[in-house]
Amino acid sequence: MSTATSNSEIVVGLDIGTTKVCAVVGEVADDGITILGVGTVPCRGLRKGIVSNIDWTVRSIKEAIESAQTMAGVEIRTVYAGVAGSHIRSQASDGVAAVGGGEVTRADLDRVLEGARAIPVDADRQILHVLPREYIVDAQDGIRDPIGMSGVRLGVKVNLVTAATSCVQNVIRCAERCGLTVADVVLEALASAEATLSDDEKEIGAAVIDIGGGTTDILLYVDGGIAHTSVIPVGGNNITSDIAAGLRTPMAEADRLKRLSGCALGRMIGDEEEIEVPGVGGHQPRRTARRVLGDIIEPRAEEIFAVIRKRIEDTGLLEQLSAGAVLTGGAVLLEGMPEFAEEILGMPVRVGFPTGVKGITQLVHGPQYATGVGLVKYGAHAMADALAREGAAPAPPARTQRTSGVIEVAPPVDKSKFWQWIKAAF
């Protein structure tokens, strides 16, 4: 197995979710990101997005990584891991720095962002992301990229995402026990937005709603920047539990019924439709109207979207989300979810599919793979930023000489030796 070709890099996104672990392998080259392999296995080691059993989680990660690297034909050593859970917090901050040299450089950006993150944080929490909303150069605001602009004072407004240190460390520990190195821990909603949102939607204002098994992640874009993020500890597993209790059937069968026959809007179900419900504890299967299943799912789905709307209303940004909402996560595959979301949220809603990649895209063409693909894209951007920082202070340029169609690089001239030769000659 190889790690990468000579002109490309391998980036792996590891989505550790409540119901599944998904590893997506991408090859990053000059012409874009190519998906090489995907590994997805069920996971029982997390509860509401937080690791509750390390051994079970490690086992699932190993299986997902082995499946992905077998398909991709590469050896996986480093991953970008996703994190979620109700411990995620978001708050606004700002920073100011003087511009050295009269022109904004990357070093100035780093200093002003470092100042924005210099806020008191509880001892058991850590800053996960510093997400710029806008830059201000002197009196001009609303700037996306200030590098190269003239000014003497640089300001920034950011959104700080913090997480419980123990929860982040548990994710890292699980990956390390599989022999992996975690390059970065990324908020899953941020990764989902990276994979599904267009630049126009970010500019106009949009909400990314990732409904997973144990949590629902919300990320709000306003004027091209991230304005708010939060996590609700409720998801598709709550719907499954309601079905298991209401129809008196095992959890595994309830999940199967939800995926194959479930519908979030009762009026979309015909009166004559029936389903077969397996019994529990040795009881015989029985047939019942599909509408009964819909009557169980609809109140829970309504509750989830009502909580989402309340969270968005509390931020005061509801009216600025002109592009509407994008739904991702496995739970949104339920029939009627987009239509129900439009009714409750009062805005246009679409299901988000990963975009901006090539290769075996048919294996990641689904809202449940948005986080995994987004982690790969996040990793590609992080590598590009690192290369840009390395090239921010280039060495003195070398002279080039063209000889018979071949460019040869000549070392820089040592001027001290030149003047010594002049003095010796005259």
C-alpha cells in the first residue's frame, strides 16, 4: 500500500457518530479532491455524540479504517476527526492588532485571531475553532480577506467554538488506540457545511441542520461568515425509541421499520397501506396500518424542528437566513422530513448532498456522508493554509538561465566575493 503519489496527498475524514463510524479517504491534488475509498460500520460506543465506551468505539474505528484503506489501496496513518455533543458551546469575540509595514500580511491575521481567542475559558473546556465573521481595516468593515490591503489597524469579529476537553480527548484517545494520528478535531456541523453549502448560500444566509442518531447540529451562516453554532442532544435514535415502545418491537426492528416504511408527515400515507411489525419476546409478527407508524414519528419530528426553530429565533438571525436550511445526516432520509421542516421552520429547505469532489462519488452520495466528505475538504484546506504560511516568507529568488530549452537554476551571487575580486584586480 502507498500513502500518496508524488504530487498529491491523502486526507482521511473520520466521522465518529452515535450510530455509525464512517471513514472517507480522499486524494488531494492540483485538480481537486478525488474520493478513493469509504468504510462505514455501525457504532454502539457513543451516546448523544459523546464517547461512552472506548473499547466498542475503538473496535468500530478499526473496522471502518480497515474497510476504507482496503478499498482505497492506501495506508491510513493520519485522520481529521469529527466531534459533536451537547457540550459544544458558541460565543462571539473580537480582536484588534496594529498592522506592521502599512500592508496587511498573513502574520497580521494570525496575531489578530490570536487576540480574539484570548478570552477566559473554564479549566475543563478548550477552544475548538476561531471562525472569522468579518475583518475591519481601519474604518472599513465587512472584509472577507484583508491580506494585501493598506491600513494601520486590523480588527476581526469571530465566533469561538468551545468543547469539553475530556470529550475531545476521548475522541483522540480512541483514534490513537487504533494506531492513528489525529491531525485536527473538527466540529461536525462545520464539516457538513463544508461539503454541502455553496458560496452563494453562505453569502445570502443559510442554516445547516445535521440530524444524526444522537444529536442535531445547527450552524448558521450570515453574510458569508459563521454567526452561530449549537448542538441539540436529540436525533434519529429518539424516533427509533418511540417506534419500539409504541409498536412493542425490538430496537433493531424499529430502526428497520423507520428506514423502510417511516414517514414524518401522516397525510402523505395512504389509508390502505399496511406494514408487518415483528413481535418481541417470542410473539408472532402482526400487521398494522402504516399510518400508525406515521402517527408515532410525526410528533417527535415536530418536536425536533420546533426546538431547532426556537434555537434559531433565540439568536435573532431567523430573518437573515434568506437561502433557507440545508438538512444533512441519516435521519433526514425519512420520507416527508424536508416538507415537514419547511412547515415548522418557515423557510425553504433542501436535503444536502456532498459536492465538490470526484472519484467514486456514488458511494458518498447521501446526506449521511456529508460530515465525512466535509472532513476531507476541511483537511485539504488546512494543508493549503499550512503551505501558504510556509511560503509567506520566501527565500531570496534564484537567478534562472535558459540553456538549449532547459531551465537551469543558478545559486544567488555572493556579492562580497565579487567586491574582493575587484579590489584584488585594481
